[in-house]
Amino acid sequence: MLHQEALLQAGFDDAITSLSRFNTCLSAHMTLEEKYLFPAFALIERKTRWDVELYEMEHGKIRRLYETLVDDLNWLRNQTLNASDVRRNIIALLDKEKTFKGMLEHHEDREEDAMLRELDLQLPGKQLKELAGEINASWEKAIDSMH
């Protein structure tokens, strides 16, 4: 939201900073999944049609979409355009961001409806507790790195 507010005001430096902070959290989230959840999910009997490879593929697509947004935002920041062209480019960028946000929402829905639910149902309580502890410690490190 902060990123898009800055973008609407043509505050490109602030928009880049906000987007970068968002990406720090997003990258930490994906890294934690890849390190802790994917290996456990690959070992259990899945009742859904989605397996680890789908989540990994989506992580790659999310990373590529993010890089495209950053490239487009940097391009726009470095252009000398009239006010109308700036607004039109901002609208085009917001349209691309809608695709990015949609991808994130669908990915999160799959995680919650399938992977996390199945892990919760099938992993022993002790293993879930250990995973939660490791994830929380790693997440705190990631958040601390932003300060």
C-alpha cells in the first residue's frame, strides 16, 4: 500500500524503497518455505493435486514478476516525461502490479488450503513445534536485518 501510494504521487524513490522492503519480507517468507516446509511437504502423502514442484515454480514466477516491476519502476524513474505520460506509465505499472498481487494471492490460497493444512494434519506435533520454532527464529532474523 505504501509503495502504491508513493507511485500514485510519482514519488519513485519512495516507491522503490517500499517495494524493496516488501520484497525483503517476501523473500524471507519464500526462503523459509523452501528451507523448512517444502522438504516436509515432499515427504507426506498429499491429498491435493499440488506438489512441491508447483510451489517452487510459483516462487520462481513471483521472483521474475518482482524483478520486472523493479526494472519498470527504475525505467520510469529515469525518464523525462510530461505529466500525462508519467500518469499513463504509472497506470501501466499498477496494471502489472495487479498481476503480481493476483499471483501472490493465488499462491497463498494454495499454501493455506493444501500444503499448510496437510502438514498440520499429517506431521507429528513434536515436528510441527520444532518447525515453528525454527521458522520463528529465522523470521525474526530477517525482520531484524531490515532495521
